[in-house]
Amino acid sequence: MALVGSYVGLSKLLVAVFPVFLLAWLRFGIAAVAMAGWIRRPADEAVLGTSEKRLLFAQSFFGNFLFSICMLFGVQATSALAAGVTMAGIPAAVALLSWVLLKERITPRAALGIACAVGGIALLAFARNAPGAATAPWWGYALLLAAVLCEASYVVIGKRLTASLSPRRISALINVWGLLLVTPFGIWQALSFDFTRVAPASWALLLFYALAASMVSVWLWMQGLKGVPAQQAGVFTVMLPLSAAAIGVLLLGEHFTAAHAVACALALAGLLLATWPARTRPRAASAAAPRRAR
């Protein structure tokens, strides 16, 4: 999650060099080469069925293609700091979509967490023209919110895929779908782009972005879910907004205002409320456990 937050913040530098669709195309293309060996089906894994194929396409469409486009255009119109605060609403969006799509019950605490996250995002949008805050169009924040919903869809769909596919193969297959979806738009922008003007530092940052976004962060997250319960794993997304905000303030020179502080506090409070595991009451049987011999 810290890695995700860092590339969300650093993407502000990349969208200043590459057009958005070309950037997404190069990202998926680089990652496809790096993960070519991950596509082959392991011997102990079942053949993909129609349901798994549909879920892989849906996960890539929302979590790779639409998320990348909405996030990159949103960061380009707003700031890395704004993107970090908005992304803190992902766990609340996951809870909401799980209720709508998976019929999972939303507890009162989760509902309060959703309200806090939405309140933080709304405050950030309404305070965009406050003194000391960078002016940004409303649609920039709307795109960041759409990216949050896309990422939440990615998580919800992933709950089903991890039961039958390995983390490495999921990462590789959804990246291939993302590459196929964005290729027409990427070629269209590549035909009129002057690649000779790109500095070596921008190419190095692009390589980091591609490998971090499509390969390393996805694999780390899926591997972590094997040993950590999903309800507790959501707490670790606190590192996403913190690292994105740190990149924006420390490396990009963005101004951290009081509105940002309050919005970040609300968003993080919503994150913790929505994902922190509930206390379990001791079983009645434990009270009747035999006493130790004196």
C-alpha cells in the first residue's frame, strides 16, 4: 500500500511528460514483458472456466483500465495530495460495494466509516478554492472518486478469483487485458508524440511506475492476503494516503493546508472504522474451563 501511494503521487510527474492514454499503454506493455513467465498455468491449477474469464476481464476493466485513466486524469487536474486523501476512501467503497454486490451486511461502525470517508473527500473538493489551496476543477475530484470506486470493484471481484487462481497469474492476466483495452488509444497518442523529448529520468520513473503498479504491488497484496484476514488487511491501506501525501508535500512541493489536514483525518478515521476488526467476546465455554490443579 505504501508502494501504491508512492506511484499515485509520482504519476503527477509522468502525466506532465506523457499523454494519459500513452502513459497507460506503456505501463501495461512494460509490465506484460516483465510478467510474461507468469501467464502460463501451473500444473496444480485448474483450467480457466467461463466464470473466471469474465471475472478477470471485469477486474482488469475496472481495476486496471478505468482506474488508471480516472486516476491519471484526476491527478493531472488536481494534485498528488488530493489523490492520496481521496484514495483513503477505498475501504469504505469496498464495504459499500460488498453490500450492493455480495449482499454483505454493513455494520453501524462501517456505515459511520463510509460517512467519514465521504465527508473527507467532500471537504477536500469544496475547499479547493480556499486560501493556500491549489485551484482545481470539480471534475478532477469526481474522477478521483470514480477511481476509488473502480479500485473497490477490483477488490470485490478479487475476493472470488483468489480462491482458484494464484496471485502471480491474476496479476499477469489482468495486466494483459488492460494492455488490450488501452492499446487503440495508446497507439493513437503515440503516433503524434515526440519520444525524443523524454528525458532519461522520465523513462526511469516510467519503468518504476509500470513495475510497481502492475506487478509488484498486486503480487505483494495478493500474497499478503494469504496470511492476513481480509478484514484486517484493509487497515494496511492507511499507508496509501500517507505515502501519496508525503510524495506530494516532500517531493512535489505541494502545499499542505488545514483543509487537507481535516480531510485526511476524516478519511483515515473512516478507513479505520470500516476495516478495524471487531472485538470477539470470549466463548461461554471458556468460563467453564477446568481450573488448574493447585
